[in-house]
Amino acid sequence: MSRTSAPAPAVQPDDTRLSHGLKQRHLSMIALGGVIGAGLFVGSGAGIAAAGPSIVVAYALSGLLVMLVMRMLGEMSAANPASGSFSVHAERAIGPWAGFTAGWAFWFLLCVAVGLEAMGAAKIMTNWLPGTPEWAWVALFMLVFCGTNLAAVKNFGEFEFWFAALKVGAIALFLGIGVLAIAGVLPGTEAPGTANLTGDGGFLPNGVDGLVVGLLASVFAYGGLETVTIAAAESEHPVQGVAKAVRTAMWRIAVFYIGSMAVIVTLVPWNDPDVADPDKGPYVTTLAHLDIPGAATALQIVVFVALLSAMNANIYGASRMACSLVARGQGPKAVGRTFGGVPRVAVLVSSVFGFLCVLLSYWRPEDVFQWLLNMIGAIILVVWIFIAVSQLILRRRTEREAPEKLVVRMWLFPGLTWLALLGMAAVFVLMLREEATRLQLLGTGILTVALAAGGLLLQKRREARTAAEAERAGSAG
């Protein structure tokens, strides 16, 4: 991520064309809505099956890394709110090629995630209504949420607020029930003690290798928090909004994720086959284990809503990132057109991949989910590296030029920023060690190099054009 040349002055993102209809409560819930989805409710089961009770440690370590990243991003976004978020910061700090690479990589990640979430929700519907085609449900969900994002942003915010509120309430209730069950005061249950934490192979049943697999699964489960800094540009009070949303979201996510894992592995044997079953997952299995009437079914509904909520938030985030990139001259101009403050062309373009998943679900319903996961691989880690490097540069620049803008400050700068970068490098090394994640790393590497090459080419052309125009102006003078 080193500089190849001094960065050209960043083109200021044109966020004035976007409406400012999001309130603080919308921002807070968008932060939670974008991250609480399939990765937590369903995907965490695979991590538990690999790491056993030590999954709590895995989520704590990755949660610490995410908190550092979000603090860095919160610092930069509060100082310079923009719908392009970290893409704008990377352009200002490193150069246009970095903003191009980070922005389009994240856009691609969100577009693929939309398809994954649509298919995850469709699988639930086919379980509830056997005989219905999965591709038809994917098409229906894409039409509904593409339409939601084509409407005014305040409608999106309200929709996401209630979706996310249901998820947050469900997790809070799950944690409350879990704590009561662990304490042995829940009617019909006995305190499990440490039996599930120390039995069946102990706290590290599959050794360090199992912990590594759990750590990798937990890192990618946290992806999506970045959306709140994108949404901040459309809030009524961007600076105050992003500062408060980042602070509260970090702690809530840590409590929800780490607390949930602790409750699950304390109450249910880690090697229970239902924990890793995609059709059930660890949350539903835990409630079923407690024999609470109707609770497992109710949570399945919450998981379904969680997938749709994350899908809704990701269409929003992808469309705003695309709009910002276009506004900075890094994409087709037509994509950046807005209608009534809504980038409707960007919404449609960002939804194309989701609609493509309709065909993929029809063509290869058995393995398309894993194929898509391999496509996006470690993109979120690439984005986090750009965030950390940008913060290292912009923090010093802002302290020198406009210290009053630092309303959110990274803790123990620059030490914790470097620690976060070291943590990201460690995750990449761990991915190389695991055969299952090498393919993901390869896919991410190819995409990143291709985008960086395209960004550098675009930057060089722009610099050459600017130099030629300056020379002509000088000759004319």
C-alpha cells in the first residue's frame, strides 16, 4: 500500500445532490442492520464447530480488531463526512488510485453480499413452503428491496430502523434468556456449569488450528459496520451523527457477538450437529435445547428478517459508494445521476448482481452459495488496510491543518493503528495456512491487483490531461 507518487488533490465528493433525510436513530440502526445478518445467526455455527468453546476467544480477538478499525474510520468520517467514506479518505491520503481500489472493491463486496443474503432468505422460505422454487423467492426479494431503495432515503431509513430494531431486540432477549438458563433460574432448566466448556475435548477441542478457523469465520462475520459512515453523509447532522453512531455501534456489536457466543457454547455442546446446520444454526439450536415453546420458530423468523435487513442495507451502501466514485470521476457518469436526491441508476446497477443470482439459483442451487463466498473472500481485509493506512496519514495532516475537526480520536495513536495493521497481516498469514481459505485469498488478490492497476491507469491519464491543459493555458498566456 505504499505510495507510488504524491497524491493529486482529491476531488471533493458531491454529496449535495443526495438528500439529508436520515435521523440519528436511523444511523444507529443502519450500523447494526448492516452487520447483524447471516454471518452471526447462521455462519457462526461453522466457527463453533471448528473452534469449540474457544470461539468466544476468536470473536473477542476479531472484535477488538474491528473496534480499532471502526474507531479509525469514525475519526476520519467525523472530520470529513462523505458518502464515499473510506474511499474518499483513501483518495485524500494515498491518492486517487487508492480511493478507486477501496471503493470499487467494497462495492463489489456489497453487491455479492446482497445476492448471498437473498439466497439465504430464499432457503428459509423453501423450508417453510416446500416445493416452491428458490429462484422465485430470490427474484421477489430483489424486486422488493430494489424498489425500497429507489424511494426517498427517509423511507429506506425507516424501513431499516424497524428491521434492525427487531434483530437487536431478539438478540437482547436471547442473551437475557441465556443468562437466566446459565444461572439455573429459568423454569425447567438446570445450570449447566462448565460441562459444555470443558467436556468433549475441552476448551480447545481441535487445537490451535480449530481456533484459527473460528477466528477467520469471526473476522468476516463483522463486515458491514462501515455502512454507517456512508449513511452519515445523508443524515441531518453528519458530524455529530457519525461520531455517536460509531461509538455506540462498536460496543453493541461486541456485546451481541461475544455475549452470544458465550451463551451458546455454555448451554449447548459445541459438537451438536444442529449448531453447524445452515437450516438451523446455533441460535435456533440453543433455544430448542432449552425447550421454550415456539421460541425456535420465532427466532427463525428473526433470522429471516435479519437477512432481508442486511440485504436492504447493502443495496443502500453499494449504491451510495458507486454514486460517490462517479462524482469523483472514477466511474460512468450515468451511474451518478440522482432523482429527487436518490441515486436511482446506482441502485439499479448495484442490484444487477442480485438479480443475476436468480439465474445462478436456478442453474446451480447446490453450490452457488460457496462459490460466491469464495469470490468475495478477504475483500473486507483489503478495505480495512486502506482505512488504517489512510488514518495514519490523515490524522497527522488534520492535527496540523484543522485540529478542531478531530471530534473523534483514535485511541493511543499511532500505536493502536499499527497494532491493527499487524493484526490484519496476521489474518492474511492465517488464511494462507488454511487450505479452505487460500482460494478466497487468491480471488481477493486478483481483484485487488486488477482494481489497483485500473485506478493507477486512470490516475496517470488524469494527471497527463491536467498537465497538458496547464501547458496550453501557459502558452496562451
